[in-house]
Amino acid sequence: MGSKKNKNKTRRVKTKALAKKNKITFIITSILVLVLFTLIVIFLIFGDFGEESEKVNLKDFNECLFENGMRIYGMQWCPSCNQLVEMLGGSETAGSLYIECSEPINQRRCELEMITGSVPEIQVNEEVYYGERSLEGFANVTGCQLYSENYV
């Protein structure tokens, strides 16, 4: 009789343990599915599908902007300036197009060349540009081709 009780008790303990294990597995699986779903949604909303990066060589495009009189004056503490630099492919790619006014070597130049005195200041042929701050906007005002076989 004691043996039968022990077997039943052992079965109940094993059943409870299995139920607990299944519950934990379900919770972990649910969390993983939720995280995966969230990542997919974020990618679909904010993802770069490579359309622009496949067609544009930013270094060549920035050189064209520079050759056509565009200058961007900024300072490293300025969030809008940093966004422009990133849009242009980073500080190395932006090259001489972007003048960092917080650097001692450029301070006098910025004082002499800037018109508004506030950053970021975008100039095209020594006139302040107030148009769209995008690659397309810059292409339109300078005549540089944004999507060109020459840049690929």
C-alpha cells in the first residue's frame, strides 16, 4: 500500500515538474517570438533597403557639391551639423565640403566666410542656402547628379 502511495506521489511530483517546465518553455518561446516580431517591425519601419546606397557614391557626389560652390559650416556640438555630416557619409567622406568651425585652424575662416553666424550654415556660391537639407535638395541646387553611372 505504501508503495502505491509513493508511486502516485512520484507521478504527481513529475507531472507538476513537467507542467512547470512546459510553462517556462512557453514563456521563453513567447518572449523570443515577441522580440523577433519587434525587430522585424523596426526593420520594416526604419530599415535601409540599400536603394540609395547602391546608386550613390557619396565621396564623388560631395566632390561635385564642393566643385559647384557648396560649403557647410558647422560645429561638433551641433546636432543638426552632425546629422548633415552623417547624411553626407561621415567626416572623411564629406571632405572639404564641411568646415568644422570649432577647430582652431578654421575659426578665423568661419568668422570671415559665414554670413549668418549660426550653424549649420549651408552656402552655395557664397549665398546662404535655405532649401531642403537632403541629398536630393543639394543635387537640385548645385546641378550635381545624385544617381549617376559615374558615381557607381
